[in-house]
Amino acid sequence: MRYKAHPDIALTPDEATYEMELLDHDFYLFHDVETGSPALLRRVEPQVYEVDARPPTLTEAQARSRLDVAGEPFVFYVDAESGQGRVLYLRYDGHYGSISLMRPLDAPH
């Protein structure tokens, strides 16, 4: 498992789209300034985006199970222990990866 965390900076969906395009990613985890909650922006088609702002609350094990069963490229959820927004995904090498929003007072894992 590879863990990554980036700062929990509040963005609008348009700002998140800009950041995602700069990074050339298919999804982008961010803190939605409008809702005050973690949100995930995903590319549905070229130049078509969707914001998911209602993630389920799961443990990492539950998220891993959903990822394995659903066959989706990633699972967006709120971690049951920490309350952080997270994305669990399958990496190019077949291992799991986890991205979380790191609150300013949180220490990196």
C-alpha cells in the first residue's frame, strides 16, 4: 500500500478542475468550499466532469473490499477512524494506493 496526503485546502469545483487538469489526472480529491465537505472531481469523458460530494463512511478494509468487488478504478470515502476524505485506488503496478486530505494540524503518515 502506498499512502499520499495533500493539504486540505478549500476549493470550488472550478478551481479543482483547474488543478486536476494541471496534474493531468482523472480524479482529484479536494475540500469543497461550498459544502464544507470532502469532494471528489472525476473525469467522466473528455471535458466532462462530475463532482461527488456524498462519500460513504468506511474503514480502509471496507473500501478495499468495495474496490475489489466493484471493479471500479477507485473508491472515494470518508475514513471511519479519522474522518478524512480518502480515495483508495489500484496503482499501475497492481498494488493499492491511498490519497487523503491532510488537515493543517495533521502529521503525515
